[in-house]
Amino acid sequence: MTAGCGGLARARVDNLGTVIFLLFLAGLGVGGIVVPASTVATILCDKTTFATVTAFTIAIRIAGGAVGYAIYFNTFVRQLVPLLKATLGEACVKAGITDPKIIEEVIRLTGASLVGEIRNLPGIDEAKWETLVAAGQRAYADAYPYVFYISIIFGVLSIGASYAVGDISSHITDEIPREYP
């Protein structure tokens, strides 16, 4: 998971094959971590607390996902906003768009993923629109690696934490609870 998610920092607009492989690797890693962890937790719990442990593992995943999303999103926005201003500002000037209000609106619409609306702005023809969309894509592509750098940090911390887990072999038995169908 750490290798796949971290490798996505190398994603660009022009290397889709590599990105698909890395997404597959990251997804395989995520599934290889989440499912076994939940399974082991339910195996190790007392049969009277099975439902509680199952609910607890779900709650941990939800809380962890919310915290992770907040960190990832804030990291992404902090990188994206200055990149959009610089990249789109330069692209607008090169395309002959000099009105600060139009430039600001192009940046706002791109940041909100409403690039189709840019066509409706004064002075924007199809060629200028394509140039501005490509500049916005570059800004997004340049902002995303920082999200994946954060995922590397989380992955390394998780690997480190896994060394703190003790031996669980004494908890694994051949007992089959008869209360379950």
C-alpha cells in the first residue's frame, strides 16, 4: 500500500499506464491491510463481544478515513491554490486575457472543477479554453504529489507501529463457536 500510494506521486497527465499499475498496487495493498486486520480482530475477540469488536473496527476505519481525508484535502488545497494562480495567471496572459476579473474567474472556475463554464467568459474562444484547461490540469497534477507524500508518511508510521504488535499465536485456536450458524 505504501509503495503504491507513494508511487502515485510520480503520476503525470501523460503516464496513464504507470498510474493504472500504481492504483492497482495501492488498492491491493489497502485491501490487504483492511480486510485481514478486521478478520484478525474478530477472530481474537471473545465470542460475547463479536458484534462490539466488529462495530469498533468499522468505527476506527470511518474515523481514520475522516482524519486522513481532512489531512489530504488541506494539503492538496494548500498546494493547488498558489499553483492555479501562477499557472492559470500566466496562461491567461499568454492567451491575451489581461482583465484581472476574468483571470480571477478562470482560476475560481478551475478550482471548482467547472471548466466548462470558462467558455462563457468574455474573450474566451475554443483555442483559449483548451489552453486554459491544459494549464489547470498541469496545476492539479503538480499539486497531487504532496498528497501522496503524506500517504508515504502514514505508511511508514503504520509499518513502524506493526512492529509494536506482539505475538498473537496464543489467541488463535481451533475452537469453532457453536452459537453461530
